[in-house]
Amino acid sequence: MRLLLVCSLALAAAPVLAAATAAPASALANGLATTPQMGFNDWNAYGCNVSASLIESTALAMHNDGMQAAGYQYVNIDDCWMSSSRNSAGQLVPDPTKFPAASNGENGIQVVADYVHSLGLKLGIYEDAGTATCAGYPGSLGHESTDAASFAAWGVDYLKYDNCNNTGVSAQTRYTTMRDALAATGRSILFSLCNWGQENVWTWGANDGNSWRTTGDINASFSSMLSNFHQNVALASYAGPGHWNDPDMLEIGNGMSATEDQSEFSLWALMAAALISGTNIAGASSATLSTLTNKNLIAIDQDSAGKQGVEVAASGGLDVIAKPLANGDVAVALFNETGSSATISTTAAAVGKSGASSYGLVNQWTGASSTTSGAISASVPAHGTVVYRVSGGSGATVYPTGEVNAVGAGKCLDVNNNTTTAGTQLEIWDCNGGANQIWTQTASKQLTVYSGSSQMCLDAYNNQTTAGTKVEIWPCNGGANQQWVLNSNGTITGVQSGLCLDVTGGDTGDGTLVELWTCNGGSNQQWTL
């Protein structure tokens, strides 16, 4: 039996975190998306009702309403743009009604690309890594080289590549094939992987695409936005310049409240997510445009350091997210998931600042500035987010707190029954947010569980360094057998042994024990904090 406890992290005293876990060592070598991509996609607002006139009017609106000036660059066509069958040469054909050809022989996509490019913007298109798109149009599986060549010839700058009708072929195989086909065209085409967070795409996506969806499809509701936030925020270690986690398009302007819209924009910016608007741009309200073009939040999202923000603390629906910035500042989001106004507090030390008697705070929504000796606090409305830019002192490495997820099993590193008995061997169990599943990385390379007098460390039994050594909890003592490295490939290795944290036998059931084992690249040796 499992005794479930609600995590009771103290917001004001939580350990700090940043990209303490290294980002993947390699990324797609196309030179694109050095900061998260920004643009528009028609699907959320229009579904299959896409056309040349819609894309061109949207591009013109972006050009005139300040979105382009704010950094929005891509105007992306989603599903339903093509005819229901390929031509005799096996090529995709734009729907001649939705995207009419020009008298000079250019097809409808080329015509739109020319117009979008004339405004200084870039054109994106949609296809699917299966036999058919999600709406039933021809997919690219088996036609990757042909389709990539068409996109390049048409002047396409961005490919969103979906995952429907995939016939069971592994995503990595299908996405790698299109990656290589795009590269072979010689045209710079940003590659956005859209396989809905399946197959642990964050562990391999950086080698195949410029971004990858970490979630299912979003909709215009607070609950959907919140779910995508929770799934994405834990994956900070996998993001960086050229390769970004993608919690899906922005629903700002599509029916959430103004407060909820601001929260989505704040959270996406702190998570260094792609900012792809999914609303009616030409008919957007001033409030929607004001949110989408907030220069302070865009600067945080586009910061050159390329760090995804991490969750410093989360208790009772009150979250603190911290994102280190290139100039030494730290962006801090105080996010209230609950249905009532609440005060959320943290400290400069908790978010990675030190060495000063006072720190500057600038509210990124209101512009109000203040100073603090260390406390960072705000009354935050229900479903709202307050974002501060914290300056002064020196930056410190920010270390993560949260669940340690066993990638292969989809479960969490767990202390059986919330025991604090030294020597208890660790296991995996369904993730539940209990205190026995909340781990903190420290500056001394420890992974600790619980707090105060009950704090314990992840420990290799009796300093042993052989495969099969049990992994347990033990009072923290600074020993090398309690030091761990969170590697960019998702493994956790013991400093003393060099062995990998391993789910025994690759089993996936609740209660499967965890041990040390020779590193072998298996999914039972991959973890996310």
C-alpha cells in the first residue's frame, strides 16, 4: 500500500534551480531557432478553413499591428491545405480552390510564400509523418524526399510534422527520415516535431528537430493550458538554443479570461517555449495584441542564454518558476493555479541570486519597480501570474526540485510507504506528488528527499561499486556514494562508481526496485527531474 502525502515544499525556502542538468550535447545543425520560434498557426482558430486569403490577410495584420516588430516571424499553414491525392509524379498538390495558382505557373503555396516573404515574414507548412494527415490528406511517410523537395521549391521556411496514421513505425525513425530529406534540399527549413510528447521525444528530439511537442493538443481552457504547463515544465534540462520543448500553440484570444491569457504567455515565456499564436490575428482585440506583444515577456522568452525556466517550488497550486537570464538577472513567475487569490512568496536566494543587500524587482506586466532585501512576494489573483525580473547581486546555479521520472516505465522514483528508515531500497511507483517522490539536487551533487530532520540522501549501499548494488536512502554524509551526475542523455550516474541508476530488469510495475548497473543506453536508465 502507498501512503499518499501532499508535497509541502516551503515556497520561501525551496532549493533553487536552473539548467543544473546539462542540455543535450548536440542539436540539429541547421542554424535555426537559436531562440524559440515565434509566429502564427491557423489551426486553433480556423481548423480546416484555411486559404490563401486567410494566410495573406494574417501576414498583413502581423506586419501592421506590431506583432512582426515584436519578433513574430513565421506565418504557418496547418492541415487541409492540399488536394486529396498526389499528382502523377507523386507530388503533393495544393488545393486549387483554397490556394489558387497564378497565371505565371506558380502553384498556390508559392504565391502565398512570395507574398509573405514580401512583407519580411516567413512561411510555414504542415505535413504528417504517416500515410495520411490527421484530417485525411496525403501524408509524407514513404514520400519524404519528394515532399521535402517540393517544400523547398515552393519557398517554405518551416515544417510542422504531425504524427497521425503512422502505421506503428517508431517516431524517431520517421522524423529522422524527414530531417535528412529537409537537409538534402539545401534550404533552411525549421523542423517542428509534432508527435504529441510520445516515445519520450525530448530524449532524442534535439538530434532531429528544432522543437518537439511535449504534450497532447491544447484547447482554449485553463485546465488544458495547466495540464500542458505541468507536462512541459519538468523537461527544462532538454531545451536550449536550436532545440526547444514545445507545450503547443498559444490560445490567447480564443476564450480564456484576460488573466488566464496573461498566465499562459508568462508561463510559455518562462519555459522558453515557442510563441505561436493560434488566434484570429486580423480581428484580435487590443487586449489580446497587448498580451501577445508584451516586450518584457518576449525578451525573457527570447533571452540569448537559452535557459528554460524551472519550477523552484510548488505547493497547494502555488508555483514559483525561475529562469536565469544572460545578463545575470533572473525572471521569476509566481503562478496561482487555484480559484482564489493567494499570496505567493519566495526569496532572492531561492531563485538563484546572492551577494547583495538589496535586489531590484520589475513587474513585467505593469512595469512597476521596487527593491527588496531578499523577499519576493505578491498577491496573485486566481489563475493569475505575476512576473518579476530580479536584478542585483550575483547569479547562482539554480538546482531543481521535483519528481524523478523513470522514462521507460512512466513512473517515479519512490521511497516505499513514505518511510524514513535508513537503508530502505528505492523503487518506482505511479507518480503522485507525495513527499516521498520529491527530490532535490544540491550543489554538492546530492539528491535529497524529505526535509529538516527527516532529510535523506540517495545512496549507493555500503560504498559498493558493482553492478547490482542496491540504491537506498541514508542520512546525508557527503560521501562519494551519495554524489550523482544528471547527464544530458537522461542517465543519472554515481560519481563513485560511474554506474547508472537502473530500474531492475527494465520492469515497469509498481514496486520494481532500483539499483546500480552498467550504463547501456536502455530506457530503464533514463530519468527526468
